[in-house]
Amino acid sequence: AQKITQTQPGMFVQEKEAVTLDCTYDTSDQSYGLFWYKQPSSGEMIFLIYQGSYDEQNATEGRYSLNFQKARKSANLVISASQLGDSAMYFCAMRWASGTYKYIFGTGTRLKVLA
Amino acid sequence: DAGVIQSPRHEVTEMGQEVTLRCKPISGHDYLFWYRQTMMRGLELLIYFNNNVPIDDSGMPEDRFSAKMPNASFSTLKIQPSEPRDSAVYFCASSKHELYQETQYFGPGTRLLVL
């Protein structure tokens, strides 16, 4: 069965430093997509970055990059130069096709950026 | 461009009442998703539509929940009768099917409290 695991319930990082949020996944499908979303305290879900299973290069979007290690089934989010506004919950998600498209989300990691 | 629109943003109702949540997806998107988020269960996919047709409703908790999508720009999630355990944040999300990428964009959510 497909599964997404985020093992870090909470993380702290000093402002301006980089931080890595872990995400591992399990699927037997060859075609799948991995996503990261940010949920600030206001509650909305904000799309950050996407990585396709066939993408050979790691995805990057501004200060966000996705460290994709397919053999290890990990898709860690790296935030460079952390800002106070980065304090939020971060969710890893996976989409795969098994007859119909399926999506699952991890349990999230709460990041707190310290001044 | 307008994002996903949900209404109401907040709903307080009494047990046994009917609740209707509404969603307008992003124009041009052909997939629409309904999620429920609680502290205990995290983010759960309830149902999704493709081109207004329900594709997978295996996440709908029970017969009290129903969802419709009468046209490409409108969907409803109905709970009848509502129960206190239905209290949660309900998100609507939409996406456009594209080869190798299919990013979901979320609405602001509806915070439902059933007393």
C-alpha cells in the first residue's frame, strides 16, 4: 500500500539558516508525483514544489528545493535562508495512478523559525 | 486569476442540521477534490471529480455525506444530518491534468463546527 511518512513532528531553525524537512514514501508504481505544501497558522494550503518520478533533476522553486532520492524513496524539502514567515506546517504529499488517481498526505512537520 | 473559492468560510450548526459547503474551482481545471482536515486524522481525501464526474468516493465517511458537481464551475459537499464528529476544516482543491504534472491548488477552507 502507498504511504507517506514525515518523521519530524516539529523542527526549529535559526533565521537565515537552511533547514531540511524529511519525507519518505512507499509505492510500487513507477509513475507518481511528489508535492510539498505549506500551511501557515491562517489555515490555507499553499503549494510549494513538485517532483515527478521521472524527473532526473531535483525541483527548485526560489528558496525551496526538493532533494529527490528515488532509490531511497525520499523527497526531502530544503528551505534555504529561512525567514520568520516560513514558520508553518509543511505537508508532503504523493499522487499515483492505480486505476484512478490517488493522493495521500503525510502528517506534517511544524517548522518554527527563530529570530 | 482567481483561486479556488469556497463558501462559507465558517459554519456553526447544531447536530442534526443539514450543512452545505460550496466550491468554485479554478477556471479551466478539470479535477476537483474535497478534503477534510482534523487534528486526529490529518488531511483526508473524501471524493474527487474529473470533468464533473465523481471518480473516487471511497473516502466519504458514510451515507450522511454526499457531493455533487453539476457543472465545471461549481461543486457542493453536503452533510445531512450533521454530527459533532463532523467538525473539521473542509478544503476544496482543483487541478488541471497535464502530462507529468498535476498540481492541486487549494481553497481557503470551510471551518465547520457542529454543536
